[in-house]
Amino acid sequence: MSIFAKKPPIGGGSLARARVSAQVATRLEANPAIRKAKVENAQVYYYPGFLDDRDCDTLIRLIDTNRRPSTLLAASDDPYFRTSESCDLDRWSPEVRPIDERMANLIGVPPEHGETMQGQRYAPGQQFRAHYDWFAENQDYWAAMKASGGQRTWTAMIYLNDVEEGGATWFPQAGVRVAPKRGLLLAWNNMKPDGAPNPATLHEGTPVVKGVKYIITKWFREHPWINMPIQTY
């Protein structure tokens, strides 16, 4: 599920989140395969070719097999706010687990802090209007989210195919627009340097005009989302 951007957050910074933000940014910027977006008000990173064609095709097949209408965590009066289809991917399956844990290792966050990887499919005309991935702490859902791992810190998203026209990811406040490119991983810090939610990470999946867009998204929490250790390999 993702967040409908309706109200500004209530809640300030966090030393623990700030420390994680700095550690992850340092890790990403030391990776020669990764480029950082040249913007001042958000930390956004690109990793071209993170997934190969075989992995992309496998994930597309899984999404097509299990897709359902996408949902929102908070209600919206706009029936067209999020019109894509989604698929919760089995993190323990032999097809998904290596990718899931490779994404966590790239970010440098323990895998158990990661939510279930979600696949999304956008047909022509489908979109996801501007929203935040972080949780607004003045919303009714916050108590449940706090109990299940707390705030979302980082997001990692991978484009599984090229799109003929449309479907860009657009950060209007940060001034970043990313066109879908097969295998490209896009990662961003949902927090500001002080550990408070960053309004500049407002983003949208713009409507697909021609073709079909497939992506996977992985959200990471400040505390474990799965309350058990995960053996990586």
C-alpha cells in the first residue's frame, strides 16, 4: 500500500533516522555504479542496469499472474488518484528472494526492515497522482504503522521495461523526472537529514500514454517490519 498525500506530517526529526540517512547515503555514493541526482532538497539515486533482462521478465510474469487493483492507505475523494494494478511478491520464493535481499544489501538496510516487495502494472491512461511514501504521523493509520516497523525511511524502485510514451516518475518539488528504463533502479531517502519526513519527496507516476509500464517497489522501515532474523546469502 502507498500513502495518499493529504495533510502535512506531524512529528519532528529523529537522531536514529538521521544516522541511517547518513549511513545509506555514504554507502550509495561510494558505489561507482550509482549516480546521484543533482538536486539540493532530496537525496535521489540512480543505478542503471541493476536487474538483467531475465530477472525483469520473471518479475513481469509474476505481476501479470497475480495483479489486482492498487489500493491506498488513506482514503481519497479522487477515484482516479491511483488507477494501476499491484501484486504482492512472495519474498521467500526462489525467484524473488535473491532480488529482494540484493536490494536491501544495496541500500545497506537489514532485509527484515523491508516491507513485502510490490509489483505494479500501468496500462495506457493509468497513473498514481502525487503522494508521499512516508507516513503522516497525524493520520489514523499511524498507530498501526508505528507498531509494525515505524516510519518508512528509504524507497527503492526498479523499472522492468521501457515504455513507449509516458509513465515517468516525477518529483515536482525536487525537480526530478525519470523515464522508465528497463533494469534501472531508482532509490530515494524519504527523510530529511534531521530524520524528519521530507515534503520534497512528493512524487507521482505520470499517466502511461503508449505501452504498459511494469515496476517493483520496496519500502524500508526504521525498525524491523518482519520480527525475525533473515539469513542472507
